Amino acid sequence: MKQYVINLLDFIDGRRVVRRLVLFVTLWLTWRSFEWAAFFAETTTRSGIDVAAIIAAVTAPVSTLLAAVVKFYGDNRNAGS
């Protein structure tokens, strides 16, 4: 059993599964956030500046997270690690 777990962890590490999973989850999170922002903008009764501030408060951190994950993914991919 112990050797099976070690082989599984080596497989996951060798294929960079976690790195790819983080990238895809972050992409999905970004998609979902912007989808929510579009729905919110279409359905809200607030004024324009209020809507813009709320949408920016939600999507800016997610966009920053995506930029960091993509940079990390690209740097590690280019380094071959």
C-alpha cells in the first residue's frame, strides 16, 4: 500500500497535475466572477457608479489572482520544472 501511494504521488508530481489544476480552477473562478458581474449589471436597480464600484470590487481581486497564477504557471513551464 505504501509503495502504491508513493507511486501515485510521483505520478502526480511528474505530470504537474496540481499546477494545472490550480490554473483551471482559477480560470473557472474568473469566468464565474465575470458571469456574475454581467448578470448583476443586467438585473440591478442601482445607479451606474454604484454598479461599477461593486463589479470592480468583485472582479479586480479575481483578475489579480488569475494574473499571478498565469505568471507562475508560465514561469515554471518555461523553467521546465
